[in-house]
Amino acid sequence: MLTKPQDFPAATLLDGITLTVLSSDDADRLAAAYRRNRDHLAPWEPVRPDAFFTAKGQQAVIDAKLALHQADSEVPMILSEAGRIIGTVTLTGIVRGPFLSANLGYWIDAACTGRGVGTAAVAAVIDTARETLGLHRVQAATLLHNAASQRILAKSGFERIGLAPQYLKIAGQWQDHLLFQRIL
């Protein structure tokens, strides 16, 4: 099932926030969002080089993500409010065949946390995973102390399935993660 950006129409979530597939035209806005949230995201993400926070750096990231999208192995989406990017939600590692699974990743702008944006975005992407992509399962991982993300996953019907020691190199260190899944 090959998917194209046009298979994912824009969705309005709440309070005028839209969820759309990432576009090659989003580099400037995405770089601005990452610069605005650099300190907010630092404890939860890999160490990023300074070039990552530039439009040129984001253009390279976008080009790679859109290539994976065209290959039907990733769906990169952005959240926007009043023309400003306030987060991303991405399905990665999409596997077909008997597995029909993907990984979920997301972040929300520091100024937008606590408003239900993350929960609404995850719910919309889960619907896309089921209805548009025909997936059976979505997995997510959080750092052990990321209670906010764990609440979003719980509200979205995910169940905890285990602990992955030294799962990802986050903030410069290999860190344990809790694993969650949702059967669709």
C-alpha cells in the first residue's frame, strides 16, 4: 500500500491547530520551531549539532523524511497553529506483511503543553495508521521519567509492554525506555 502526501488531507484538531504531512516548503518554519524549543526538547532528544537548527539543516532532514515517506516507510507530520509549527508527529519504521506495525514519535512546543494538543495529535495519527495505512499495531517509547508523554499514550489507548535497557542515546547518554503499544 504505497501512500502519497495527498492521501493524508489536513486535519483540524482543536483550537485551530492543524495536522498535515511535512512539506519541502516547511524548512524555515520547522527550524524556527526547533530553535524556539531547543532547551525544552534537549532532555528528550539526541544531541543535535548547531546545523540542525538552521533552515538548511532542516531542509536536509525534510528531504530524507519525504524520501522515506515516498518509500512507504514513514509518515512525517507537523502541527501548526496560526501558521507556526508547534510540533511534529511521525510514524517511522513502517513494516508491512504479517507485522503491519510502526513506531510513533512526537513533540509539542513548550508553549502548547498541557492543552491536550499531544493527545489530539496522537489520536489523529492513530486513526491514520489504522484507516489510511491499514496498520495493526503502533509502538512508542518514552524515557522512564517522561510522565507527560506516558499520560498522552495512556489517554490514547496504549499499554505498557516492557522496559528496553539503553534503548536510545538521548541527551548524550544511552538511556532506558518504557515501551508501549496500541493494537489497532
